[in-house]
Amino acid sequence: MELIFIRHAQGEHTLNLPESLHLTNPSLSIQGRIQAQKLRSTLPLTSEDVLIVSPTLRTLQTASIWSDTVDCDKLVHPLVSPRIFPPRLAAKTLSCDELLDLERLQIEFPTFVPEPNLASSLWSTGINLLAEIEFNLLAEEFIDFCWSLQRDRIYIVTHDGTITSYRQKISGQQLTREDFLQETGWVQLVIE
């Protein structure tokens, strides 16, 4: 199975650092919308594909623009929500990394289906501040979920720290913030 992790397009929370990190539910910037449209030619989707998306506005907007003309399976999953990398014990979730509530998600993105089989706390807290051991257990659960979809390739639109955490978990390599992808950058991980 191929898991293709894609970093979301440029969000408004990156335009005026560090102040902009305190925006709640930041949208894509104008440049971010252009980047999301370019994904259509960089990574063309088909109706056979599965798209799993983090429950944040910028990731859902990226996925929505990218998949606009394709009737593929579109799922939202908190196990690919924002994650601080590397994990820090005293860290706090920034406003820009708060998750959309399920009601807003379903109103604004009706073609995206939330994964219903998870503890409700994950829909509010996500995986941002989890200790490494907790994250690794949930990462295994997410990989099992991907296997259950019975697809050869799954696209996952998420965040730089989340991608790096999964890359480290799956590859067994020690990674750093230097390994973060750029906006709409992607990496393919093969799981056997």
C-alpha cells in the first residue's frame, strides 16, 4: 500500500509570523489556492482514489480545491491532524492548529465524511500534543484503518509536523524539522 502524504497549501497563518500563528482556523492564502489548483496536474486524482484529510480549514480547502472535479472517496480523520514535531512536553496547541468542529466541517465540506469510529476526544484535541509512545500507538491504528480501505494508494492531506512524525514512525529513520516538506510538497511511503 502506498501512503502519499501531501502538505497543505499556504495558509494565512504563515504570512505574518509569529503573530499570524494566533489566527483561529486560518484559510488558504491567495497563493495557497493557486498551489492547491496546481495539485490537479502534479498529482491527478481519479474516482478510484481515496483522499484522507486533517480536520483543519486549510487542509480541507486544499483537498477540496484539488479534488473539485473528481468524485473520489473523501474522508476526514483526526489522526492526521496537526502535530508538533519534535514533540515537547510543555507545548501548547496554537490557535492556528485548532480543529474544526464536526458541525462546521459537515456544513462547509459536505462531500467529506468524518471517520466515526474514534474517541470523541480526538475530534477536539487531535494528536498535536501526544507523547511519542501515544502517537506511535495511534499511528498503528491509522495505518490499520488505511489497510481496511483496501486500496493500493491513499492520499493524505495534512501538516508538516504530522507528515514528519509518520515518516519517522514508518521509516524508522530519525528526522528533524529540516525534513519538513514545503507547501503542497509530498512524500510517498510504501507499507507492506
